Amino acid sequence: MKKDFIWILWGIWPEASQYLYKNILHYCQKKYGAVQDNDYPHIIINNIWLEGFDETWIVNELKVKKGLLDWILQLDKTWVNQIYIACNTVHTYYDFLQNNSKWKIINLIEETCKVIKNEGHKKVLILSSNTTNKIWLYDKYLKKIGISYLKVNQDEQKNLDQIIEDVMWWTVREKDFLYIEDISKKYKKLWATGVIIWCTELPLATRPENNSLEVFDTIEILTRMISESAKK
């Protein structure tokens, strides 16, 4: 592993953060045979406490932006090479954060779109938080690469928001897994060939091996990006 890098993994919710960290460890073990401490990337996980969120995510934009900016300015005082945001919804403010940071912030939304394009998909289903769904966060990135997408309806989004809340409270149930599998089957009939899990909580209620669509898990994509970049 590179010795001159400090990776900042920016997790908003603890459960998603620990899942990402565990995935990085397992990835390095399987791909690089990591055993000793210095076989792994140098990782700092910063679970940010933010005001302005509830179970539907962003409810007070001013408070959210102020909290994020405070952390960005603190990071500017440290020595880091790249910042990864382990939350898709926070990418709503990607341009705002990048413009206020002297360090490179990796755009997970954009990187996910590159992976989907390389896999040759033409139409995908989007599963995300309510905020990400409402503001069409992914729209410009998918249009740029010529991929069409399907969004869930309002009732389905409410169910997804409940699943996200279940993950946050460590109360995921079998019916949560089955719901995501059933909703994928429904949209497969509308010619979707893949499903993007554009929320870092939803992968903890998703079984890719049981899904009728190819699953693009942003935590898995982030795992590969961090592990492979640290190895180069």
C-alpha cells in the first residue's frame, strides 16, 4: 500500500460506515493477500454529526450546508490527498464542497455511472433516499452517458425510506430484503437490466445474488476505488 496517503472516508451514518470499512478489509485480503496492518490503506473514518436530516433525509438545507462546510474547512487544515463521501445524498452539495476544498473530493455518483456504462447497460432502476429521488441527483450524470432510468413511485419510495430507517436502527427484517427483490422484478418487466443502489444504507438490505437485476452497489464501487487507488 502507498505510505504517503491518508484516506478520509466520510460516513454520515455509522452502520454504512462500518460496512464500508469491513468491505475494504475483505477486498484487500482477497485481492492483495493483506495480513499485516501495513498491508491495508491508511484509513480515517469521520462519522459526521449533522443537523438538518431526518428519516426523509434533508429537511433543512442551510443547516446541512453549514455543517458540511465546517467539516470541509477542518479537513483543509490536515494533510490528505483525496476525500471520499460515503453518502450518496450528500453529493447534492458536491460542487459546493469541492469549490470550498483545496483537496480532491471523489464524486461517487459520477464514478458509479462510469461503471454502469462499462457494463453496457441502457436502462436501469434507481433505488435511493427520498431526497436523492426528489432532486434527480443522478439525472445529469446518466443523461451524459446515454443511459435511461426508471424511478419508483411515491408509495414505493415511502417503503424504501422505511427500509433505510430500519438499517439506521439495526432492525432490518426479511421483508425488507424481499421488498427490494420484488420491486426489482416489477421494473425488470419494464426493460430495466440493472438496479443502482444510490443510498449507502440500502445495500445492507439487499441480496445481489437473489436480485433479478444486476445490482450496482455504491458501497462496493467505493470499496474497489479506495482499495485499488491505495495500491497503485
